[in-house]
Amino acid sequence: MVTEKIADLLKKARTIAVVGLSDKPDRPSYHIASYLLSVGYRVIPINPRLKTIFNEKVYPDLQSVPDDIALDIVDIFRRSEDVLPIVEQAIPKKPSCIWMQLGIINPDAAKKAESAGITVVMNRCISVVHQQLFGFNKTG
């Protein structure tokens, strides 16, 4: 994907749903969500087993996120084979981007999101890309 398009998405985004966010500090999802918070994004946690994390209510799935919370990016930390139903839940929320973290690749889910007009990033770490583009400070 063109770096300028990703940079534009990250600059415009305010709220990122993190699907599969763990409350364990040694997990990549926890570390990356912490980073996203530190650079100014609001993180909406999605995990059916948690109640709160980072002073935010945790939702069991994307369908449970209230409509008054606009999701700019849906960042997915789930196995590749589990991504399609997540994308199907994300489409009605109209995010600008579905982001599949490093190691997560699902072409069918990507095609479905893209056909709904949603940009897809696969197999890339959002915090690494953010740091490469902007250093440690969110620009925008």
C-alpha cells in the first residue's frame, strides 16, 4: 500500500478499535494499544472476556460498540481464519481502514472490506508503521 495513503489514514484517525486486546502486558496487543494511547488515539477495546482496560469499557464484539462511537480504524489481533466475521461486523461501522496486524492475512476478508469502500492493510504492525512515518508523536 502507498505510504502516503497510510500516513493520511493515521493522521485523520482519532479512534481505533483493537479487536483481541489483551490485558496481559507481555502480549503484543497490549503493548501496541498502549503505544496508540500514548500518541493520542482513543482505543476502543474489543474482547469478550474483559470488562475494562486503559480506563475504557471493553466491548465483547464490534456490534456492541455504540453507534455514537465512530471507529476510524479497526485493528485486528486475531488468527487469520477468524478475520472474516470481524470484517463483516466492522463494515456497518464504516471505518476508514481495517488493519490486520503482522502475521494476519485474509484475502477474502480484505476483498469484502475493499468492496465496501474500506481501505485494508494486512500483515503490518500499526505501531511500527506509525513510528516509521511520524516518530513517536502523532501528527495531524
